Amino acid sequence: MDKADATNSMTIVLIRHGETAWSKEGLHTGRSDIPLDQTGIRQASMLKHRLAKMNELDRLKVGRVFCSSLSRARQTCSLAGYDKAEIRDELVEWDYGAYEGKTTAEIQAMHPGWSLWNDGVEKGESLGEVGKRVDTILNEIRREVTSERTLIFGHAHCLRILCARWLGLAPVNGRLFTLSTASISKLGYERGTPVILSWNETSPVTSA
């Protein structure tokens, strides 16, 4: 397979971690190391079958597997069948600073009209800083030019920003994409142009 063919068959699979007690309540969960709840554990366990079926249908082998260093992502990755992932701090969730553990409604009560994407956070990380982190991962993947599938286990906002950067968009455009817990999304190429192949595919799991 030549370089052009390898590029066009290249696929990046984004997997958001399973449900946690904080994600269930809509709390901003950045660097707090919150584990999966019982629903999240079931979701992550189901990912093993879902990812195996996807690989079988697409006839692509899995090459590198990247994972955030936070436990909710690592637990999801392990339950999905990938115990030897490359743990990368570049994939941790946005540092929400003073807004960690708060809902959007609670933040807006203090700052009417507040938007994470437009206004950012206090004492945390800027949108641009998150963008630079995910660019490091994407640049590493692009340099390899492989026809094998790359898996990335991570977090909602970080993966949304990564998607925007894959498409050549500014990090703020991550606001245009939504990600559910234990969702699977695919990025790739169409005739050399970076595209979204599928987005936010989920499998229903009943909460305990």
C-alpha cells in the first residue's frame, strides 16, 4: 500500500469514558479523578464487543492505542480490552479551575450568560492550551501515516476539541460536536481531506 492509500484508509477512533457520578449530574469534571459508576462499568464492558465488531466490519487492524491518564478513561480502556494503552497526559480533560465540580447552571448563577466555549474558566486552562495538547497527539499520528486504526480513550471536551483540530478548525469549534458517555466516533480521510466518518455512536445501558 502506497502512502496515499495508507492515508485515505487511516482511521482514528475516539472513545469517551463511561458514566461517572459527576457526569450523570452534569458536573464539570476536569482533573478530579472520578471513577466510573456501575452504569459506566457496564458501558465500558460493552465497548469490548462494540469495538471488536467495528474492527471486523471495517477489516482494519488496531495499531496504537492512546489513553488519558485519568482513571475514568483508563478504566474504560481496560474494560474495553486494551490493557496496554499508551497513557498520555495530553489527553486529560480540560482543567476547569474554579468551575470544577459545578454545573453550568451554578456557574451562570454567578456569571449570567456564561459559556465555557466563549468565556473560558477562572484559574484553569485556556481553550488554546487544550488545543495545543491535542495537536501534539494528532501530529504524532499524522507523521506515522499508517493504514492501521488508532484508538483514543478520553473525555468529552478534550475529544471535541481534538475533532475540531483534525478538521483544521479552531479549538472553539469543538462546541459544534457533542459526545455521550461510552460513545464511539471515527475520524479519517476522504480523498486526502480530513473528515468525520461517524459521530457519537452509543449503545443503550439501563442505569442501576
